[in-house]
Amino acid sequence: MAEKFCELDTANETLLSERTAFEAEKKDHSELYEKQQQELKEMFEAHKRDNEQWLEQKTSEINTEKLSLAEERVNAMHTHTRAHTHTHTHTVWNSQARLEKASAELSKEKELFEEKSKKFNAIMQQMHGLSS
């Protein structure tokens, strides 16, 4: 009978030891997960900030070019004869074409950014789902 108690004590000690090791490993994994989640959140926020700054810069550039184009139109109407106005109008139209092209490129880049953002959000949700 004493032998059975010894076996039970040994099994109990082994179980306690393994449980303690499991809890420590679980804690380590939990800490690692939290750290990775924080890093992922920081990366996401940095990516978002960078893209917002880029979009603001492009918008500012386009607005500046629009203002310049409007000024060219006003100057062309007030300071030149009809013959000169035709030449400047052509220049203005060329500028407007460049502006429209830049605007189209910006729209395309915005769409790509939104697509990348959706993919990144999906990855974030998957990471969140894995932790739950």
C-alpha cells in the first residue's frame, strides 16, 4: 500500500511539475503574442500615417498646380492679344491635360492604397482571429 502511495505522490509531483512548465510556456506565448500584436499595430499605424501624408502631399501639389493654371488663364486673358491668347490658351490646355493626367494617376494610386489597406486589415483580422 505504501508503494501505491509513493507512486501516486511521484505521479502527482510529475503532474505538478508539468503543469508549472505548461503555465510558464503559456505565459511566454501570451507575452510574445501581445508583443507581436503591438508591433503589428504600430506598423499598421505607421503605414497609415505615411499614406495619409503622401495623399496630403499629392493633393497639395495638385491644388497648387490648379491655382497656377487658373492664374495662367487670368493672365492670358488680360495681357495678350487674341493671337497671343491662342498660344497661351494652348499652353494652358497642355497644363490642364498634365493636371488631369496627374489627377488620374493620383486616383489610381489611391485605389491601390485602398486595396493594400484592405489586404492589411484582413491580415490584422486573421492575426486577431488566431489569438482568440
